[in-house]
Amino acid sequence: MTVNFRKIFRRLEQEMRNADYEVRARVSKILPRVDNDVPFVCQFASPEHAELSLMKQLKPRDDLDWRESGATSPERYADWAFTMCGMASTAMVLRSFFDASPLPAELAEDALKHGVYQETAGEISDMRYREYATWITKYNLRAKVYTRLSIHGIKHALSNGRLVMISVNPNIRGVVTAAVNQRGGHLVLVTGYDTNAGTITINNPSGFASQGSQLHHTLAVKVFKKYFAGRGIVLIRNDS
């Protein structure tokens, strides 16, 4: 039996980082309310096509608006469409912090070159957090990965002018498209909260317009917790 000491060390290092952040979040002053006006970016070619694509009423390859995603061809858009939640969330952050406007598929292709994704036989992997944290520095951002992230930790980040990309069950959009017990599988951007109202607000790159779950989707914290996988990435401007 081979022991992977590097993997063990990385896991311990991550747990220490998680614990340190949680302690700092608990002892820091948290604003009662944060409401960031973050522009919405859809991971599909248009916000109206998110629901059609996920409900299998429109194949991405047949989407005439594929160029809006930044893809180089209809085929390449089809390769990326269901995988670009992290890149669409990143595009929202860049537009909010810098008024920069790279498109999701443009970011995805660049991220692929830097190991954020792996592509094998036409299959693209999920986004790799560690590699993402290295790659995103070229866009004047810092990324802090937390594999154990609390609601308080999210509020701490937002109180300090940061944005948080988190892992959730896809059903957070208001329609069941994944197993109800699935932990994670989709990335959304947390943009605000209201402690007195007991709510969390997200921008969901594959939310459904019919459910009002795309831009500024506000959920009760107890509902949010049902979908939140407890991990995420805090995104920070390099000049802050």
C-alpha cells in the first residue's frame, strides 16, 4: 500500500485554512446586510435558453445564439454549455469588480489551457479548485478555496467587499434536474444577504427565468442550506 503523503499534507493544510478562516469570520464584525448589484451572466447562449437547454427542449448544438457564449463554433459551445457555471460566475465577478467583459466560453478555453479543466475524449471535467486559484490571478483576482465554508464565513467575505462562488445542488434553481441528495455539482455566485430577514441572495448562471432564479435570487437561509454543499471560493480584488 502506497501512502500519498503529498495528498495527506494538502488535506491537512486545507483543513487548517478552513479552521483559521472560520475563527476569523466568527470574531470579526459582520454587516447586518449586503446587497451587491452584480451583473448577470448566463452559462448558456442566452438567459432564455437556460431552461430550454436543461429541460432538453433545445440542444446546445442547435442554438443559433451560440456566438453569444464566446464559443468558437456550435460544436464547441455544445462541449462547454453544461460545464460553464464556474466561468459564468467568474465573468460576473470580473464585470462587477472591473467592468471587464470576457465571455464564459472564452474564459473556459483559457482555463482549460491552465489545467482548470481536463478534456479527455471530448469529455470535460468539473472545475478544479486548486488550479482555478492559480489561474485566476492573471485576471487581477485572488481566490481563497474553502472546503468547509459556513454561512457566517460567506457573510464575512461579503462584509469585506468580496464575492463568493459556492457549490450547490443544481435544484436550487427551483426545478428538479438532479438527484435531491446530490451534494454540489453546480456553481453559483453569492451576492448578498440580509441577516434580519434571514435571507441569502445569489446569481445563478443556469437559473430559470420562469422561476425568477437567475439574477438576484433571494432564498431563506434554511432553504439555502438544503442546497449548499458547504464549500466555495472567496474572490478578492488584487488591489483591495
